[in-house]
Amino acid sequence: MEQIFNPFLPISEYIPDGEPHVFGDRVYLYGSHDKEAGETYCMLDYTVYSAPVDDLKNWRCEGVIYKACQDPDYHNRKYMYAPDVVRGNDGRYYLYYCMSGKFGKGGYHGPISVAVCDTPAGKYEYLGIVHNQDGTPMQKYVCFDPGVINDDGVIRLYYGTQYPYEEEPDFVHDEEKIQCEMEMFGKSREEILGTADSVMGPSMLVLEDDMLTVKEEAKHIIPYRVKGTNFEEHPFYEAASIRKIGSKYYFIYSSLQNHELCYATSDYPDRNFAFGGVIVSNGDIGYRGRKEEDKLNMTGTTHGSIEKIGSDWYVFYHRLTHKSDYSRQACAEKIHINDDGSIEQVCITSCGLNGGPLKASGEYPAVIACILTNGRMPHGSNSIYKESFPNVNNDENDRFISEICDNTLIGYRYFEFDKTGKISLVVRAYDNDSPKGRIDVSVTDSADRTTVLGSIDICAGREWKSFNCEFGEVSGVYTLHLIYHGIGRIDIKNIVFL
């Protein structure tokens, strides 16, 4: 039986910032394109994957649809950040994106660029930049992370970013913060201090049918200052995305916490948005009350959206690998929209789009773990961490969980056991310290009852080797947990159910 797991694209592929869209009988995933073990964000050209709406286990690569070198500003900024695609009123498909330099330098300075194609995943051609009626570049507020919707013939473009500097009561007298904003956003002092509300914040404008010219000037859809509002605990940061469900608008965004996708709703496209809640966190923070200090993974940037595929709704997001924000992989979970329009936070899983638990039979890559923690996992930053902690990594064509240290917890939601009685792990030493220890194997059911299956004694060398755990036959749907106890660090490449 064919199965699929998170990350749902090939494990050598890194497409974060996912915007899923159904066009015709296929769902297309548009996103940035990270390099495996990348040195900065979004190093590769836009590549699209798609799947039939009735078979989300069968994703195919549509190839490179657009290259960074096609943008006229490529000589200044070489990296294309999170895009979105919309079908115009002329039936063609329009790609919106922003350019950036290495490590995000200059990523807030430029306009929003547009490319066009006759098909959802063909070869896009550069069209121009979003501009005002007089032809000047549209740069009201901060142009970043565009999200776009064809709202019954009205083309609405959402964008923006937000930092908390101006929430400080003494901001107008704080020269350091003013200078920081000027440099970060490429704005003048007059723009920083003279813009009503702020140059920051989520914004929306309306485009003409040419998909380039501003028809209705940008306005904030949520005020910048959110202290004392229902956005205070989860303020907008970036990753603007918009969906319309019935007559209600859903604004999906990454909060300032930077590990969660949130949503806000309104009866209007440009005002009166109210905070709805968190949809997903790549550290499971908030799920069933989980605290930040108890997060289940290294956390960091997240960006994505929701989409109805067939009769079901899904949230698409990404996870971090390689101890940085530079190699992020696409994941997805089924969500439920309640009768009142609310969305409850879902936990991250290994089974994702599978339509149910994975079968506890055969071989799986260890990197599909949805839980990976030593109890003190960091939050991502614009860098690659040097200190040691468990992470998903690669060595040429091998992908594995690396730097597994004492008390590391590795978890997989969910596996369906059917009289399963043996698990084998493919393990090697991370370094030359000849690690010795054990891996405790347990399963947890839906009522949070844990059963210990057994332990695997580990004495690893530098070559991959299988270590086995035999136990009495187990049946049922469980979370599989592996906990390493030992001296020295190990890598795990595969899990085999026998």
C-alpha cells in the first residue's frame, strides 16, 4: 500500500514558505527553495510540486518554473523569497515575490516583483513590479512576503512585516531604534516617524486587471500597535497569506513568536480582523498547553497557509533541519474548520497527508520524526548553530538524525501496529568516541498511556549497523518513542519494522 509521510516531498528537497493552491484537478505547492545544508535562505530557483486532488500521496516535480536571474534586480539581490500565485481575470497565472540579498540583507528594501505564465506550473516570464498609477514603484509600508487572492474578480495583494520597536513608548526619542529601522527597511527618517500608525504591519492593496498597477492604495488590515488587543500574545510578524471561506476572510500569518502559524478572520478584506488562534507550531508549543520551554523540536521560521483539497482542509508549514533556518522542508496536516469558523491547533505528525497512521511494517527513514529534542532545543536564528544538539542532517546521499546525545527523545506520530514484534535501527557513531548506551523503545496510545517495549543496546562504530529490539506482538495505533541513554553521540538513519 502506497504511503506518504512528513516531510511529504523527497527527503532531499527543501521547499519552505508553502502556498498550496488548487487549480483544476491538481494542488500546486508554491514556495521558496532552500538548498540542502544551505548557507543562507532561499538559495535555489522556484521549483513546484503538484498532486492530484484525490491522491495526496502522489506528488510530482513540475521542475523549475522561474529563475532568480530573470529578475532585473538579480545583480543586486540574488535570492527570491516566499512567493504566491494567483489566477488573473484573464485566465493566466501570476507569481508575486520579493528579492533579497544574503542573510536577508536588503530583503525589505525592494518592490514586489511579478512574473506570468499561461499554466500553473509552466515557465514563468518576468512581467514587472507592482507600481503606482504614475508608474513609480509601490513601496508604501514594507514590501515583503506577498500573498494574493482573486476575490470574485478583485485582485487583492497582502504583504508586510512587523517588529516591536515602535511599541516602546520612548521610540520617537530612541535614536538607536530609529536608525535600526531606517537601515532595515530602507526608509527615511521622515517615513519612519511620519507614517500614520507605522511603516510596519500587515497591509492590503487592490490591483488593476493588469496585475501590476495599484487600483486602491495600501492600508493596514490590522493596526501596528496591538498591546491591549486580542493580538497581543500573537502579533503579526511576516508570512501574509489570505483565504476566503464562504463570505469570511481568513488572514494566515507567522506571529512574532516565529514558530507558529496563526489566523485572524473578518467579514471584510481590509479591516476589522479579529485574532482567531494558532493553527500549528513547528515545536508543538501551545498544543494542549505545551510551554515554550517544553518544545518538541528546534523551532524557527514558519510560513504557510491552509487549502481545501477535495472535501478536506489542510495546513501547510515547514520544519527546520541542519541546525539552521536555511534548510527547511514542507510538511502538512489535516485541520478541521468548526461550524463557528474556528480552527483548533493541530499537533505535528509524521503521517501528515497519509490519510491515517503509517503502517508499522517495512523500512522508514528516521528523519520523518516529528519529535526531536534533548530537552533544551534552540530557536532558529539567521545563522547556523555551532553547538551540538540533535538535528536532521545529511552526508552526500544519506539523510539521518545526527548528534543524538544522552536523553534525546525521538518521536513518530502515528504508527499502526499489527502484531508487530521487532524493530531494527540503523545506527552509527557520530564521531570517533565509540558511543555506548541503549535506546529505550516505547509506544503511547491516544489516552497517553505508555507501554515500554524494550531496549536496544548500542555499541556503535563509524559504519552503519543494525541493532534490534524484539518484544511481544503489539497491535493498535501509537506514537513511537525512542530515548537514547549513553556516553557519546550517535546517528540514526533508518527504522525497520519486522
